[in-house]
Amino acid sequence: MAFPTTVQLKQGMEKDETSSQKHKLGTRGVTSDGRVFYYAENSGTAIDHGGYLVDGIAAVGAHDMDLAATATSAGATSFTSGTSLTVTKDQYKDGYVYFNDGPGQGETYKVKSNTAVSSATGLSITIDDEDGVATALTTSSLFGLMYSPYKDIKIIDGDGTMTTGVIGVTCMPVTADYFCWIQTSGPASVRLGAQVGIVGDGIAVSQASGESGEAERTDYSDESDLTNIGVAMGIPAVDSDNQWCMLNIRA
């Protein structure tokens, strides 16, 4: 069954949240004015209003690379792991498997489903590519499992350890464990820290203590490792207020 690459959202639908999943995580949505959103799942912590910068769940260190595959023919839509793992059923659904070494190196596949294993080999991963794996796998094929960046989103910790880097901006308060849309491109209201921007200033994730989930005017003297996530379009905001910006996180 084919799925649309983009969902057309009526104005206001970007502020809908549901307890049950309605789309695949990472589904792209667009409103008639060209604003872009991606479908996400909130973590177990509620987010109290819109405009917060968010990131996703951290990778599992024991799963992120160098897992051995078993011999699998090209064209197969599933393969198994020869490495002993503990994984719950569909833990990586809507996420990714990528090959970091050996036959298949550099190839990435969307995970459709996975079985459960407990301290055992034999994890079976079904991919969402109708044509299956492009390269025949061997026991030298090493892979990693990655969550969808839109799984278990949370307010980003700018001055701590980011888990995925900024992936979007909340559109409204989000209930714990609910599904929602986050904005990535177009005109948006973004929460600002103490270094507010004036019209035309680039904005980036704030790395100031106490400003989790907030943006600030880009100052490359102390944020040379961060890229702009947008440009200020409105008049300067005050600390912890929201500023009118043009987002450019993901088109």
C-alpha cells in the first residue's frame, strides 16, 4: 500500500493532538500557506505551550552500530541479527536501520516492524522498502538501529546534552505520550531567551543555562557549532516571550 509523502493540513489541524497514532512518525504535513510540519510523538512529559524547540529520543548505546547481520539475499524485506540484544516488539517501528560496515555499508532502510528478543540473537527486522535490501548481507555486514527523530520528543536542553539536535517547534501545549505536529519551516512563533533578535537576525538554539527549549540571536563568538534555525521577522521580544520568525529547520 502506498502512503502519501505529504499530508495536506487544513488551517488549524497543525494544533490537533491525539492519544492514538494517526500517521507514521515523520509524516510531512503542509498548510495552504506553505508552512511545513512533521508528525511526532511526545515523551512522557507534557509540554506546556507552543513555540518550544524540541529534540527526539537518544539512541540506545548497545544498538547504535556494529551489530552483526546474518546472511540475507538481496531483495529480502527482512533480516535477522547475529548479535545478542534486548529489544521490545516494534521498539524501532518508524525508525531506521543503517549499515555502518561490510556489505551494505552506507545503506539506510525504514523499519516497518521488529520482533522482541531478550538477551538473545535472532532479532528480526522487517524493512519498509518494497524492493528489499539492495545488497546481499553477510555476517560481515554491521548495522545500527535508530529511533525516528520524531519519537518521544522533548524540550531541547540547549546547554546540556542534545539527543538529536533541534527537529522542530511545538504548535500548542502537548499532552504526555500524545501525538502531534511540530513546525519546521515557514512563519512561526518561537520562544526566545535573553538574547532576542531584531528583524533580519539569525536565530539558533540557546545554549544559556535555564533557557531549555528557547532560541536566541545567533552570536558566532559563542555558538560556532550551531547552525541557524531561522531568521527573526518581528520586533524584538523580551526574555521568555515568543518572537515572530521564519523557520528553516526542515523543508
